[in-house]
Amino acid sequence: MSEERRKRQQHREGRAERIPPKYFKWGGVIALLVLVYLAAWYYSNHRYDKFAKCLAAKHARMYGLYWCPHCLDQKHMFGASFRYVPYVECALSHTEETPQCKAAGVDHFPSWQFGTEPPKAGVLSLDALSDKTGCSLP
């Protein structure tokens, strides 16, 4: 009896040896790699959520301009967690500020205000923000 005929007979009798296709073997590996990648992406983009929420609770506020490159640098330090940072947009146009920023005495950007203190101008490191507010970094 030939090998092919023997396999067909075993298949008819329900004794066929079931070997999963190769893609089943690699499917689990690929799914695991995708999960690890997504977890790493989420952690890297959201790891400052708690820190940013703490800044909000401590009444820290950032004043900035949408077109200011230093303001963008400050925002990028937080990644996706910046959405929790209390932020005041000061630009009405390229030359005009909002009344809220004028009233706060902001003239350089970005500026940070902590409670009732006068605004502090410049890009602040996350460590400096942590020291100033008492919020712990991850």
C-alpha cells in the first residue's frame, strides 16, 4: 500500500494525524509580539498621567503659544499625558495675547505658575516641576 493511500484510509477512519499548519504556530508568536509592542507604546505615551494630574491638583498652570517651539518642547516632555496638564493658550494671533495671560503677567513662553506665585518663564524639566510641586515622577 502506498503512503498516500495509507494516509487517505487513515483519514477516512478518523485516525489521521492532525498537524496544525505553520501559520498556527507563528500566529501565537506574532500576537504576543503585538501585545508587547502595544503595552510598550501605551506605557511610553501615558507614563506621566499620574504626574500631570498631580500638577493639576497642586494648581500648577502652563502658559504657552501654539506657534512657540519651546512650548512644543515642553509639551513633548509629557507625551500624551499633556492633556492632563492645566494649559492656557495665550495666542490670539502672532502678535496679540489673551487677556488672561496679560492679567497673569506672562511675557515669556512657556511660563509656569504655581498657585499664586508670579509666573516662572522657561522650559522646566520634569524634575524641576516635581521639586516645585512635590509631585513624584514615575
